[in-house]
Amino acid sequence: MIKDIRTFEDLATTCSEQEKTIYEIFQERESKLQEIDILDVRVKVKKSLDAMKDAIRTGLISREKSISQQCGDDCVRLDKRFSERPAIFGKSFEKITTYALATIEENLRMGKIVACPTAGSCGIVPSVIIGISEEYDFDEETQINALITAGAIATIISYRIALAGAVAGCQAECGVASAMSAGALTQMFGGNTEQILNAVALCLKNIMGLTCDPVAGLVEIPCVKRNPFLAINAVTAYELAISDIKSKIPIDEVVDAMMQTGELMSPMLKECSQAGLAKTKTALKIEKDLKIYSENSKNTL
């Protein structure tokens, strides 16, 4: 019988009772749910990890812009700048920020990415796990363990709130991806269950209320740049949690607060592009120009 894990409290209790890590609990859970061997579960996770690495590799060298022409070349610009003058925070910072941009820009080009948990937040988890693994020589098994931990975090949050900007704003997309990354990173550096869950709580608390207000209804502005910002947010949460700095509000209560915040958020700030950044003067001009471009394209067909 599969133990029902619906909350982070359930997860912590199960880890304690069975003296297992989060990834061990969840790979066993997936094995039973899918009726496959644990090795097969890990093979599936490895496929996602490989796809993430491919998206980074392709994104780092591509200069193709999105169809809207609004985004697509930020990664190249950032990488060039780092080659001329290193980042203040060092090589890990450089990799995380460029990898996040590389991945989300691949999404704009309709390239192959892994939605984790969504396409608009796809650069955050890969940039943290892969970037840090390269810098600290974490092997593939450790990366797979981290990705399973990240998946466990998203799964439990999703039981309480839909991971969609249209439901709870970007806190439920890029915010959750950041929390997944924080927990995964804490796992990679040997953090215990309590530290991992504190990293998740600290991360989510500090993006509470993040709106989803995409310009012209596209997953581009401000979505692209939110990926590197919230990847770094995850690293900050890890640094605090691994130092035994605790969230005064337990993680399950943080998720409840995030759900309530999403419910109270105006529908105009939840993916429909009716307020916020989407209705600034510049955003309206971009939207108008895109409509003209779209009409002209139709007339030439």
C-alpha cells in the first residue's frame, strides 16, 4: 500500500519514520504508482535531465529571436559580457543566469524544453541543478536525486494550488520553480529533510504575490528575465536553510498563504494581460505593433 503524502508534514513524517530522504520516498512512490522498477523511474528522470542539458546547449549558441522579435538574444548578450568581465558573484552565478536564459529562450523558439513546473518557468530548475553540478562536480546520480526532490516539492504544492499563472499568478509558476530549485540544491549539498523544507518555505515566502502580467499575452515579457532572477532567489534560500536558518512559518502554512494570495489577486493580474506591466504605455505600443505585424503577415500569405 502506498502511503498517502499530501502535505509537507506528511512528507517529513514519512522521511523520519522510514529514515529515508525525500528522493528515496518519492522514487519508491512513483515506482508503485506506475508499477515499474525504481531503476525505470530514474531512467525517466534522466531523460528529463538530458533534455534540460540539450536545451541549455542549444540555447547558449542560438541567436534566433522569437516570432515577436521581442526576445531571444539576452543569453548571448549576457554570455558575451561575462567573457569580457566576470560576474561579481563568480562563475556559479554566471552559469545559473546564462543557463536560465538559454533554456527559456529555447522555449520561445519552440525548441524542446522540460516544463518544470511550466514552460514559462522552464529555465529555473535546470540552471540551478546543472549549473551548480558543473561547478561542484556533482555526478549524474546526484542530479537525478535532486530532480526527483524538485518534483516531489512541486507535486505536494500542486495538491493545494494549481501551478498556473491563470490561477494564482506567477508565484505559482516561476515562484514554485524557484522553490523546487531551492529544495533540490539543499538536497545536493547534503541538507536534511528539515533544511530542505525550510529552503522551500523561505523561497516561497519571498515571492508571495508575484503577478502574471505578460505583455501582449506572450510568455516573453517579463517571463524571460524572471527565470534568472528567481534561479538566484533559490540559491539565496539554500544558503539560508543550509545554515539552519528556519522559516518561522511552516511550509504547509506558507503554501496555504500563497493559495489565499492567489485567490485574492485580481483576475486582471492572472495571465490575461489586462493590467500591470501588460498595460503600460510601452507594452501597449508593443501589442499594437505586433497586431500590425500579424495582419501584414496574413495579407502576404
